[in-house]
Amino acid sequence: TMALITLIQLSAPVFAMSFSDLKENHWAYVPINEMADKGILKGYPDGTFLPDKSVTRAEFATLVAKSLNLTSEVPAGFTDVVEGAWYAPYVNAAANAGLISGYAGQFRPEDMITREEMAVVVMKAYALRGGKAEAGGLEQFRDRGEISDWAAGSVAQAVKAGVIFGTTDDTFAPRENATRAQAAGMLWRMLQKN
């Protein structure tokens, strides 16, 4: 019995970071903590992570760029990404690598990113890392008709690759704002795949 207890203790993940609002039974506990340990994501000064908080486009671009070790001081041409903004080197790097795009010269850094937008960016990062994407994977979602045409291919590939899951077994919720936990989970799975 003692050997079994020791084995269980050894197999439990040990992380350098710990967040006061993230319990071990949270579905994204391992992805969030592993990404934090790697310095890809951070919590808040009060020690929380806020896993259900929505993610801005600037925050997600930063997470993607950090996941791929990308930074760039070369402006990507967005009129609303000012030099010196905390996210500027990451947004510029992600845009210069072809991972993100804007709207008529603007990036809209403070807008919330949706789940379908996040899937598009992550699959571009997946391809940049050499991942081979396959189509198919939307059949189980009863709300698949709500996925925008420009995102459907990427969402299908992300689901097929096991990089993203639905919010339930049969819903994808493409236009819902992505949460910090979802962003961490998707990027963590993308990094595991290739």
C-alpha cells in the first residue's frame, strides 16, 4: 500500500506556479499551469488566474507569439497598435508571421476574441510549426451552421486535430468570447501535437 501511495504522489503534477482560483479538478488545470511554468501566460498580481475571463485580441496574439517564441519590433502596419504598448512586439510578430490579420488597417487589440477567431489563428500557428491538418470534425456540433464561412475550415481542422473541443459534446459556440482557460488549453494542445 505504501508503494501505491508513493506512486500516486509521484505521478501528481508539480508546478512552479499556483493560482488561488484554479483547483486541480479544473479541466484546464494542467495546460494553464504548464503554460505558466513556461512563461507563456501569467496570472494577476493578486495570485488569481481568472480562467473564465474573456480574452482580448491583444492578449491572444501575445499568447500565440509567446508559444512560438516570436517577437518583432517591425511594425505590422496597424494604426491602433502603438509603439511601446505591452502587446506591440507580440502583435507585430504574430502579424508579420501571417498568424493574425486586422480590419482595414486596425487590429482592434481590446476587442474580445471569439472561439472561431481563436481556432483560425491557432491552426495557422499549427501549420507554421509543421502540423498537417485534416478536414472534417464538425458533424457532432448542432450549431455548426453558426460557424462563419471564413472560419469553418480552420475550426473543422482544429477539432479533427484534437486542438479544440466544443463547449459541450454537441455545441461549438463559435461566436462566444473565448476564455483564458480555453485559450491556454488550445495553445497547450497545439504545442503537444507537433
